[in-house]
Amino acid sequence: LRLIKLALMHNDDPDRLLAGMNDGFGSAQQFLLTEVLAQQPSQIRLALLKSSILDRFCAPLCDAVFSSDEKNLLPYVSGEEFLDSVNRGGLFSIPLDVSGHWFRFHHQFRDLLRGRLDSECSSQEIADLHRRASSWFEYRGLIDDALTFALMLKDKSIAVRLVLENSGDLLLTEQNTRLESWLRKLPDTVIEAEPMLIVLSGYMHHIRYRLPEWKTALRRADARIDAMDPPAEDRARLKSSVDAIRSSYCFFDSDLVGAINSAQSAIKHVPSEFLRLKIHAIAVLGLSLQCSGRQEEAFSILDKLSAKPEYQGPEARAMLA
């Protein structure tokens, strides 16, 4: 009904409009959308289509999504101009906060716009919109939103980078459920291609005590590193990350020698951005030494390691306490 009202606002032939709605509900919606869009200035019409990729939007986000390096485009419309036009025109915008900063479209109107965007724009043009949205959210630290748009791209390299660059902080602050949800969104083929993603998946299996999957992740990570044959420094970094979760697997498997060796490797070479894995290895090392009858050595090593500057942050100190 609201679409009909909008379509009739500037229509000089209401009989033609109503006659065009006789082909069923879905066709009527498309017909009315065409009529409503035809009443908008060209740049607003294009902005409506572009904004349909967004589940919620604000003026700065619209500025980022609407921008383009292409030549010979329609006059640029700013985010503020777009919001003003949408709200004044009653185009199904719904405020999401009392300050009037964030809005969303009614989901049916948004879905209609998305369908029109798919039919009028190329896959590359739509991918550019997703890429801009992902970049805007990432810059503002809204990584979940950034990841959502990055995963819409055929090339998953941005999504992989987002997970790898931010997973260390999630591990350190024990946001394991959040990290696990990120990993589940990645295709299996993407995870299998990146050893560190396999390590993170293995760590998730570890905290859930899924022993068979945990063991499989260790084997897959080793195989992928060997297949990649990276430079020595990168190989040591990757192998030590695998050793971090291997150490606790060995401990649970009553292989104390394997646990100690793996933990020592992890402590030495795991990169600083994955501090949680190093702390994990330190804990396993202490437990394994103690279970081996080397209690004094365990306390000595733990005291020495915990005194290092890299372990002085509040999260690290709490975990090592």
C-alpha cells in the first residue's frame, strides 16, 4: 500500500498505474518499484540501488559506498543528501537510534532494491560496493561487519586477512565463540589453504575437547606447511604455532616428552600477535614438567618467562597467574 501511495504521488495516469498491477503480487511489487524509482532524481535512484547492499546505513558509510573512481558517472550525491532525500520522500527508512545516525530500509523494500541492483549492475560493480563497505567498517574497528562484506567477495583474501589480523586479540581476550563463528563462515577450501587458519580451527577443537578433530587439524596443518615449503623463518613461525596446540594434545595423550618439546618450540617461535598461543604453551610446559617430576624446573621456567615484558599486559598476567 505504501508503494502504491508513493507511486501515485507524482503520477498523472492512475488508471495506467492500477492496470499495471494485474499480473500477481510479485509482478505488482516490481512494477510499483519501477514507478517509485522513476520519480527519483537519477543520482538518488542510483544511490538507492547501491545502499541496498547495506543492512544498516549512516551518512559516512553511504559516502564510502557511493564513491567511485569511474568516469562519466552521474553527479555525486553525499550521504547526508541521500538520507535527507530518503527520509523526506518516505522511502521506507527506519531509524535505529534516537540520534538519527543509523537507519535501515524495510526489509521488503531493501530486497526489491537488491533484486534491481543485481539486474542492472555487473558482478564487478557490486563487488566494488561490498569492498568499500568492508573497508569502511574495518577502519572503524567493526570487524564483524567488515568480515560480512568481505565474505561476499569471490576473492576471500580480504576475509582471510581480517580473521588473521584480529584473531590474536580475540584469543587473548578469550572471545572464543566469536572467533569460532568467524572460522565457520570461511569456506573449507580457504581454511585448508592457510596453515594459520587450520591452527586456529585446531585451537577451537582443543577448547571444546574434540580430540579427533583436534588431531586431524594438527595433521592437516603440518601437511599444508610442508606443501607450501615457505622460507625458513616463516616455516619456524608456522610450525611453532602448530606446536602450541600440539603440546596440549600430547599432554592429554600422556606424551609428556612430546608436550614439553612442542611447548618449548611454541614459546620460542610463535609470533607476538598470537600471544595467547604462547601463554597456552607456557601452561602446558609447566604442567608437563611437574607431571614429569621436575617441579622446581617448572616453577623456575614459569617465573622466568612470566617476568618478560611481553607477558605484562593484564590479560597475559591473569592467564599466567
